[in-house]
Amino acid sequence: MSQKTVIAASDLNLTFETNDGPVHALSDVHLTIDKGEFVSFIGPSGCGKTTFLRCIAGLETPTSGTLTVNGMTPDAARRARAYGYVFQHAGLYPWRTIAGNIRLPLEIMGYSKSDQAERVSRTLELVDLAGFEKKYPWQLSGGMQQRASIARALAFDADILLMDEPFGALDEIVRDHLNEQLLHLWERTEKTIGFVTHSIPEAVYLSTKIVVMSPRPGRITEVIDSPLPKERPLDLRETPEFLEVAHRVREGLRAGHSYD
């Protein structure tokens, strides 16, 4: 796997001005993410995980510091369609079929009808939804809707996939299944993935690198490189190696907390 740096943050700070005064969302964030890595961000609510992901996506603007995506500013990377973004909720349009929802960014980007059809077909296959293209979102389960949302983010074949707690609202059995599917998808596509989660087992199971963040102002307190093999059946979560990494993440979260 190439060690090309895809995302690089240095001295990154972000302060929101609110009616109640400034809110320091991110403080002195330093991080590099290499091509093909699966990087999870974990930390307490309000620690800046999603804010950092939104900065990478060019949806928030840091107050100071530098941030590059594929060597460009996040805004330039967004215009260059460098990433697909999967939100916490599927956000599918109820009046459009599943194929229609996946096709939407392709229509906006001006792909030809034949290219749209080919890409929709391929991404439906990738997320195991072939045969559901004519269904409407309300006819699908929550897990299937989220898979359709992932397909939409993959449709224009960006190298980077940014995912903001995409499975947080799903029950544990569905979540386990989608975690497995996401690992297979990552293996097949070799995307670089940034993934926000509140779940320690999910972060450890999915990632090559786990970024532990402190409560606001959001700082990176630890970056844990996973020693786990690339092949990860679900029962890996019961092994001593897995539990050891989970323990390190838990300790990192505890150490990052301020009890003042």
C-alpha cells in the first residue's frame, strides 16, 4: 500500500463565535492520513470529531493552521470531487427511487445517461443492493437505506470516503452486519476512509488507525495504530489482541477527560 499522504492537518484550530461567546471546537490538531488507511475518530459528544470531518470536507473553515486534502485546500478538493460524504442519517429523497437517489450527484455533475446507469448499477452491486433500484427509501429498512447512502457517496468514484457515525442509529445486529460489509467494501475499493464513531468496538474492529479525541476544545490525545490483521471476522472481537486495543482506546478516552 502506498504511503502517499492524502489528508494532512497541522496546528489546526477552529473557534465558533456564538451569542454566548467563543466556542473552541478544535485545538492544535496535528494528523496525517495516508492513502488506503481506515481512520476512526472517537471521543465524547461535542469533542470536535464531526467538526474535523466537516473541515476535511470543506464544510467548515478552520480559524488557523493548515489542512490539505490530496495536496489541495479542502475547498479545492471539494470542487475536484475528491471525496464522498456519508451523514449520520441516510438523507435519501423519498420521492426518488434508490437508483434515482444514487444518480442525483451524477446528474448534478453532468455525467452522461449511460455513464450514470453504469455507475448506479456498479455501486448497487458494491453495497449488495442490486435488484432494489426501483424501490423507494420508505420500502427499505434503516440498514438498507444507509447502504444506499454509501452507494450514493461512492457513485462518482472519489478516492476518499468520509463517514459521520453512519451506523449510530441502527441496532447492534444490523450494525455488526454493516461493519462487516464496510470492511469488504474498503478492501475491494481501496478507498481512504475517515469514520466518526462513539463505539469503541466499532472503531477497533474497522480501523487501521484510531484517533482518540478529548472533550472540547477538541484535541487529539492519542493516535493508535492497529496491529490487527486485515482479515477481520466478527469473532476477532473476542480475541486478546482485539481486547488489548479496545483497552488502549478506553484508557486514552479516560486520560483525555478533564474532571475539573
